[in-house]
Amino acid sequence: MQEHLKDKIFKLIGETADEMQLECYVIGGFVRDIFLHRPSKDIDIVVVGSGIELAERLAQKLGKKAKFAVFKTYGTAQVKTKDWEVEFVGARKESYSHESRNPVVETGTLEDDQNRRDFTINALALCLNKDRFGELVDPFNGLQDLKNFVIRTPLNPDITFSDDPLRMMRGIRFSAQLRFYLENNTFDAIARNKERINIITKERIADELNKIMLSPKPSVGFILLEKTGLLELIFPELLALKGAETKDGVGHKDNFYHTLAVLDELATHTDNLWLRWAALLHDIGKPRTKKFDRRLGWTFHNHNFIGEKMIPEIFRKMKLPTNEKMKYVQKMVSLHMRPIVLSEDEVTDSAVRRLLFDAGDDIEELMMLCEADITSKNQEKVKRYRQNFQLVRQKLKDIEEKDRVRNFQPPVSGQEIMDTFKLPACAAVGEIKAKIKDAILDGVIPNEYEAAYAYMLKIGKEMNFTE
């Protein structure tokens, strides 16, 4: 294993530990990622003794090359260099009360520290002391679990998850990120202990959800959340999409699995977290708008607008940011039907201008979301939709080059309207400005000042305003 520890930082940590007569190990994700051939710049060091004192001594040796910080609440210290972030903690054992995930911490051995780890693949440790440099300590066969793509707890999973319920979310997240399997006992223990998730803060849950969302195939995580019963507790609005209903021999697709298929398809094209959230929420309004019509079958009229209105409450409840990121998700959900409608009908210049105006700089990402939304099992239908989308894309490009309507403002300002017709700030000013905007978007006049000014005078005359 020594070839994976050839960077001088590991030798220096080991030498410093030897001088202080302390046992010292690199542990957790860094070691796991060595075997997974994944790059990692975050190093966790466990010290049998004071991790803070070892970190302080190391920082002194590195001098100006390093930044040193102590986090007394957690009993940890950090040494940051140009290339590495190294976290130090003393080996410890933990005991929990039923009401809290904050443990009572005592000084412990390496064995105690490995016992408290969440999963066997994260309990692997490599010794940094000179006489055992690079030696692997693997008491729970974590290396074998890595080879078998298995996620398993080191000790009794009921105790592991009851002690710290966030580990249930972490296990599912690792499954999605690494494409590993949850071992049967571990899976069953999550289902048994799901209610314990209620003691975890919404912020920590949202952090894990975002990591699931950014995994290569996010559906893996969401399906596990559903099967273990966690989804019902942390995201009931998403679970409400599940199920297909049939009436008079007419059925509709299961919108939960459709949503996950859209998310997976989008994930192959973009790492944009908030566009992925838009994919997850694009049909969130369907359960509230579902109706059966004997003539039309199942309908979900205005589900995009209902979904847009649901998003602020979902984001607030889940402690997700309620800023421009949320507004971006709302915008994508609100507009996601528009390009599909354009691809089905004959595409008019006016409809394309309006889409460009409403989507603005997010038009490419909106088109990406809409193309991911084509999930029919009928390959001919998919092929036809994709061809139509190419026509829409070309039309968008042509109209944008010709009319420059993306993010445009009407060439005549509200102030100029007030000055021309000697009006105070009032509803009529907004009405005139809106009519100029509509005329440009509908192709009645070009997006140019002279044409807009002349059109303003015409509207003013119709409204009995004089210059």
C-alpha cells in the first residue's frame, strides 16, 4: 500500500506521530477511494491520543505552507496545504441516548474508533508510523465488501442506525454514488429504524439528498429511499407520484418511475444540481391535478403551474435555498411543457419568440430537460419527438438571430411613455409597455426603437392619450 502514500505529507505525519510516540492512521473515505481508484484530496487521520496536538505539531513543521484550525466542539483539528485538507481526530468510542444523534464521546483505541464507523468500507485504516507504514487494518473485511460492491455496517445495523440515523441516508447515498448494493441485513435495518430519521435536521437530510441527486444514476438512491420507507417521511410529495391507476380500461403511467427516468436521462448530460431538481419536480403537480374524463382519458391539466406553486413550500420545508436557485427550478417546472407543445404542433414564429422571451438565458437547459422528458417505450414516437425537437432548436436559433428577443426589454421605456403622454406612474403605462412587448413577440412590429415608438403613439391614440 505504500505506493498510495508516497506524497511527502503522509511521511511527515508519520514522523511527527513517531516523535510524539502516538499511533496514527489514515482512515475512512481516502483509504476506500484508493481501492476504488477514485481521486481524493481529503485525508482523515485518527490518532490514538490527541489528534489536535499532532495537528498543531505538524502545522508548526509546515510553517507558512499550511493553515491550522481547531474545532473544539468536535474535538478535531484541520491542517490545510495547497494540495491537501487533513482532518485530525483522537481515536474515540461513542455512546448515544435515544433522543439525540450527538454522542457521549470518550477516548478510545483504534478498534473503538473503527467500531463507531458507519460502514465497513469506511472503516479501513492505513498505519502511518514508520515501523508499520502502509499496513492495512481491516477488522470487518471492508476490502472484501469493496470487491463485492457491498455496503454493510461494521456492527449490528440496528444499533448503528438507531445511534445515528443520518447513516441510513449515507448508506443509500453511497449506494447511488458507488453503484453498490445494500447488504440485506443493512437494508432491513433501515426499514425498521426509518422513524429515527425524524431526529435529524432538515439541513443534513437535504445535504444527503443533494449528493444522491448528483450521483451518476440518482434513481438508485430514490428507489432505495422509497423501498425502505424513508421517502414517505422526508419527501411525501415525491412519493405521491407513485402508482398507476386504470379506469374503464384506460391507464396512465407511473409518474414516480417516469420522473426518475427523466432524472437519470438528464444526469447523463449535466451536473447542474438545480436543473436535476427541476427534473425531479417537473411533474410534482400531477397528483393534485389528476382527473379522469371519459372522452379524454386521464388528464393533468396545468400540472406545471400547480407544480411551480408547490415548490416554495417544498424548498422551505426541506431547508433548501429559497433564493434565485429555487426561482430557477420554478421557472423550469413552469415552462417544461412549452417546447413539447411546440414540437407537436406547427411551430409559429410568435410561439418561439414567446418561449425565448420567457426562458431567457435558460433556454438551452430548458430544452435539455424537455428532451429528457421523452420516455416513451415506443421508440418510433421517441425518434419522432427528437426530430421535432431539432426543428424547434433550429427555429429558436433562427428567431434569436433575427429578432434578438432573448431577455429583451421593449425599446420604449416606461419613463418615455410617461413623458410622451404626460402621465404619472400608473397602470396605463404598464399596459402600453405590455402591448408594445406583445406586438414585438407576435411579429407585428420589429424589435427596433422607431417601430416601437410609432406603435406606442398608435396605442396612445386608441386609448385617448395625446402627445
